[in-house]
Amino acid sequence: MEKADNVYVRCGDFGWSDVGTWGSVYQLSAKDQNENVVVADACYTYFTERTFISLPKGKVAVVNGLKDFIVVDTPDALLICPRSDEQSIKNYIDDVRFDSGEKYI
């Protein structure tokens, strides 16, 4: 784009967050009274705080006692990881890809 003559720039102050991580999705999402983010049709949380939970449509889950976790369930894979280890998720994906191929990625 450096040499393009049809590009225009407009100044703006609208904040920025790289929504490429589960942590950033958590930060930008609406939270319940226990600071949980739950993306699910039916999820019952007990003694759970500051946790991100995403479930497939039609799935019911009961989550008890998690604090500061990421829980992502898809039809093919389940991830349960402390939010503090979020940067390790790339390594987990590499391990799954190496052992099982692209099917679960």
C-alpha cells in the first residue's frame, strides 16, 4: 500500500484490541455477576468466577468451581485451560495438529 495513490487515511480514536485470543474475547464480552462470559444455550455455573465458557448450540453444561479458566467446547474438540496459560494454546494446537492432523483444528 505504500505506493498506492488511491488510499485515504482518517484520524480516529476508537480504541483497539486484537480479538485474536480467547483472553481478548473475554475482555470485550459482557460478563455476569461473577465476571464469567458464557456463550451457550444452557450453562449452569456454581462457584465459578472470571471464566470464559463457549458451548455448541443445544449442549447443556454444569461448571462448578472454576476460577480464571477458558472452556471452549466444539463438536470435535474440548479445550479447558487456565486463562493465565492462554499463550500456550498455540502450542496445544500444534501438538494436536502433529498427532491428529487438521481434523480437530
